[in-house]
Amino acid sequence: MAQKQNSLVFTNDNCIGCNRCISVCSCIGACIAEEEDGKKRISVDPDKCVACGACFDACEH
């Protein structure tokens, strides 16, 4: 399972890039959508993230 672990929150193979986590994020620019190996992924900037957990609550994957 490929994982992106260079931040507080990382995506794995279950991520479908639906952007639900981005839509509920209160820290502008903390969550960004990227494409990695042809798959949509979400990246979290640990310098902007306040670890509120809203993205975890919104994610179904």
C-alpha cells in the first residue's frame, strides 16, 4: 500500500480524491489536491494545519 507520510495527515490507496476533506478544512491552503501516479491525492501542509480533525470526520475512505 503506497502511502504519503510527509505530513500530519496522509492519503493511502483508499483515497479517491473526492475533496470532502478540503471542503471542510478551516485552514486555507492546508489541504491541497494533487495528482500522483495518475491518481488524485490530498496533501496536507503541516505548517498550516491546526489538527482540528474536520478532515477525518468528513472522510468516508
